[in-house]
Amino acid sequence: MTHLLYVQASPSTPTSTSSTVAGAWLGAWREAHPGATVDVLNVWDLPLPAFDAEMIAAKFAVLRAQQATSDQQRLWAEAVAVSQRFNAADEYLFSLPMWNFGVPYRLKHFIDVVTLPGQNWRWSREQGYESLLPGKRATLVYSSAGDYPVAPHEDGADFQKPFMRRWLRFLGMEVAGEISASPTLAPAAEVDALQQRALASARAAGAGNRAV
């Protein structure tokens, strides 16, 4: 049975363009996968442990088999639990707005917590970095106030899409599709037409057809 994790990165989900378009993808995907399970995770609602000096100390104490204190073990267990929830999926859907040319800070926090050695990547002197989530697929739905399309017409100031791709590749995932609902800051008629196109593309992609 396929298990999908839907990661929402917008704090204003009901009015979010990226969430609306991703919802169209998800609806079509559910119809195409009637026996699948879906875990919806909004990073703004999820209690995330701080990845601060204490967490870093806990990380090295546990991973280097040092004498980790009970507090350090507890901290590291919190991070591992979030990571394992993330790792458990077979497929992934992300909806994320562009903030200051990149991703929302809460999504970056989530990524820092879930990207853990021994959970979804590892390193050795012989092999270097190795991904532990090969064969998994992710679909990315973006929004932005400005016109920041996906490849091959990307803007050099866009750090949202390259960052997400690089992170997912590091974990061994395939980026199966990308949909950009942008710009959202334009005349109303233009924004509506662009969103309708993004919704149609999302439904086609979710149903198993190639996004346009």
C-alpha cells in the first residue's frame, strides 16, 4: 500500500495559492490510488525541537557513542521521531511559497530536523555520502509573488527550487514533478488565468499524466 506524505509550508493554508494547487494534485492522486494512505503535515503546526547547541551536542554524544546524558538522549529521540515520520512515506508532495527568494524559515527548520545521519543519509571514509531513501518520489508545488517559473526558464535569483531539488537528491529522491503557480502579484485576471492553468496541470500530474 502506497503511503504519501504531504508537507505544507504555508502558514495561511486556506488562502494559500501553493496549498490550493497542491490540493488539486492530491485530490486527483487519491482517485488514482484508492488504497493509499496520506499523512498531511503542516510545518507551522508541528512542534519541532530546536536545532541549537544543545541538540548538536546531543547529536554527537549519541552518534559518537559518547556518554550521552538522559536529556541528550531525549532531545535526539525527538528529532529521530520527526525524521522517521518523514522517512516512512513512499511518495511526497510539498506545497511551498517563496519567501525572500527562498523557502519559509519553518520549512528550513523542518528540513534541518529530519535530515539526520543514520536515518536518511550516512557517511563513511570509503563511500563518502550515501543516500538512504532511494526510489522515492516527490512532487513540488511552488508559488511566488514574482514570476519565477520552473526550468528551463528559471531566474538566477530563485533559491527556492534549486534548494529543494538539491536536498531531495541528497536523500536519494527523484523529483517527479514541479508546478509553479506564479506570479501571484499581478492583475486579477492574469492571476486567475495562471492559477487555473496551474490547477489543471496539478490535476493532470496527480492523475498520473505529465504536468504542463
